[in-house]
Amino acid sequence: MARQLSEMRNWQQETSLTHSRVMVIGILMLIILLALLFRYFSLQVIDHEKYRVQSENNRIGFRLIAPARGVIEDRNGNLVAVNEPSFTLTVNPESVDDLDQTLETVSGMIELSDSELEVFQSALKRRDH
């Protein structure tokens, strides 16, 4: 009988020790969960504007493309091909609120002829259909 009591006391001690370990692990898991939830809230609500601006800035990119070759001359020294700078302006209609106003503003900055604007408009119509 004395042996059974000592085994029971050990069982109670083991049960108590197990409960305290489970509580410590539970508290640690709760702290980690709360930290993750706070970080999620911070990213989504507090720092929202910062990351939106970074995303918007990533959307626009400039690349400088060096010419692939130099001047080409024929056997008499006459120029056959010359490198001339050329530029391509691309407008994404989905990201512009008023396309006509944007085209008018762009044509004020760079010289766009009426025929170039018509080509752009016709390409836009073909793309939409």
C-alpha cells in the first residue's frame, strides 16, 4: 500500500509538471500568434501607403539601350546606315483616367503630328476589339 501511495504521488507530480509545461508552450504559442497578427496588421493597415507607393514606383521603369552597331559605309565611303536616336513612348490605357487629356498633355511636351495621334487611336481601337 505504501508503494501505491508513492507511485500516486509521483503520478500527481508528473501530471502537475505536464500541465505546467503545456501551459508554458501554450503561452509561447499565443505570444507568437499575437506577434504574427500584429505584424500582419502593421503591414496591411499601418504601412499600407508606404508599400503602395513602392509598388507604384516598381511599375514604371526606364532602360537605356545602347546602339548595337556603328556607322555603315559602302566601299566608296558613302554612308549607308547611320545610328539615329529613336524613342518609343508607351501609354497603358488601363492606368490612365482620361486618355484624351493624357494624349493632349503628351503632344504638348513632344511634337506629335495628327497622323501619329490617329495611328495611336486606331491601334487602341484594334486592341480593344
